[in-house]
Amino acid sequence: MYDFRSDTVTQPTAAMRQAMATAPVGDDVYGDDPTVAALEQQAAQMSGFEAALFTSSGTQANLLALLAHCGRGDEYICGQQAHNYKYEGGGAAVLGSIQPQPLANNDDGTISLADIEAAIKPDDIHFAQTRLISLENTIGGKVLPLEYMAQVQQLAFEKGLKLHLDGARVFNACAELGVPLADIAQHFDSFTICLSKGLAAPVGSLLVGDELLIAKARRWRKMLGGGMRQAGIIAAAGQLALSEQPSRLIEDHHHAQLLAQGLNKLNQVELQYSATNMVFATFNHVDLQALEQHLLNDEIKVSIAKQMRLVLHKDIDKAGVEKLLSSLAAFEGKVN
Ligand SMILES: *Cc1c(COP(=O)(O)O)cnc(C)c1O
């Protein structure tokens, strides 16, 4: 089965399963798990940061960052399309009494500096207190340029705000830009990494920041029920996710380009764009249910929709891309 729904579907590697079976573990709530500690150190070191925190999910890592940066009645500025605004159940508002100030994302995924500046609230009792700017890279597969991140960092510094990155797929940005993690991380006060997307770990994310921020986040994590015991079992896979997987992500980007080129040749498909490991396409005048069944018969899974997102990852090789393209071509032949 070739599964194009997301890079979250990636299976752990054989090396990960082996490492999980043999990882030394302890009670991480007591700070006793050497594998979790090693993973956190590894992430901090790769980023040029002081500390990191292993979390159960990317949603939890983002929430902990918001709770650690902002207090009750504070506000964070983010994109309308930001995962930590749109897809995290309003957690910052529900659990932290933190107000989001979403702003339009441009077509390239950036938020205009002028828009950010205009949205920063002056010190006035009518307003929530703006504390934080939150960016996302990659966003919808698109890479925010290094110069842009530097400009937002400068603005945040001038305004006395902190800057957070939702870096669920930050290694895809690294691969595309051809830079090490630290080159992106240096622009932020904190950022997240998802180990369980293209990096193929079964579970887990990381929040990276300075000692003080991570200490606050650790407290919140416990309160939210995210304190885990012998978590080294899953952290062991995370170590390999960080050490072995980033270098192969560029392959997924090449496969995405290959898929985009092939989709462009089909009649019923209108290619929207392809960026890093994602391809977005519109299927016009197509019976979507019939298409889904046709693809399933060919052992291909997609998130069926008129506007479809197709995601490349380590469990889809070049043959998988070609199989999807030929299956779509056969479907066109059938209905025409
Ligand atoms: C997947 C994702 C998250 C959240 O990760 P979960 O582990 O699914 O909670 C956060 N931000 C972005 C951009 C994501 O793609």
C-alpha cells in the first residue's frame, strides 16, 4: 500500500525497532531516563540551544511553548494558516487563557512584517499584551527564507517580543535550504520538531529553548498529563530520527517534483503547487468516491478531496509515485 495522506504514516525503521528493544530506561518524571535525556541533549546540541523537552506530540510541544512564553490575558501573533492557531483545538485559549492574533499568510507562507508590526498592541489597558510571534516552517510545505526569519527576529527584538517556530517539518526546510538546523534555530527563542512525521519515529516531538523556558514547559507538561515514565522506549527511536533521517528528506522533495510534473500532464488534474514533500492539486469534474475506490483497488491511499494534498515520505519510493500517476491516468481513460 502506498499512502499519500501524510508523512505521519511512516513506519519506524528496523534500526528504530532494534534501538527501542534495547534502550536503557528509567522513570523520566524522576529525571531517571538516560535515553530521554540523551535525546533532549542531542536536540539541544544540534540546534545550538541550552535545553530541550521530549513531548508526546507536536500539538503538546506547541502548547507548552505558548504556555511558557505567555500568561493569562497575553497574546501571540501567528498566521491564519498556522497549525498552532487552526489545527490545535484552540488549546492556548482553552488551557492557557492566551489570545491568538492570527494574520493573513501570503502565498509564500510568510506574514508581512508591516502586518505583524501593526498588530502588536501598545501598552494600553484596553488591549491584551502581545508577548510572542509564532512562525511555521515549512508551512503547507513552503519554506520561509532565512532572510525573512532574520527580519522577523529583528522586529521581535525591537518590540521586546519572543519568537517561536512551529518546526514540525523544520528538517524539510533545512533540506531544501541546504543548511544545518542551527542556521534556522538561531532566529528563534524556541521551536518544535516533530519526530513522528517524515523523520519516521513512531511517537514524539521536541520543544527546544533555553533552560528557563524548558523548565517552565516541563512543569506545564506534567500538569497536562504529559509526564511519561520509561519513555526511553520511544525516545530511542527519536534519537535515530534525528541522526539518520534528516539527510534523506531531500529524496522526498525530488519525488514530489516528479509527481507534480506527472500530474501536470493529466487532464482532470489541475496542479496547484508543489513544495518540499507536498503536492497540492485540484481534481475537477471527478467523481471523488469513484476515484478513491479506484486508487484503493491499486493499493493507493489518499485523503480524498477536490483540493487534494499528496505527501511524500520514506515509504513512497519512485515506483510509488509512478504507480499513482499511472493509476490516475487509467482512471481518466476509464471515465472518458
Ligand atoms: C503535525 C503538525 C503539528 C502537530 O503535531 P502532532 O504530533 O500531530 O500533534 C504541529 N505543527 C505542524 C505544522 C504540523 O504539521
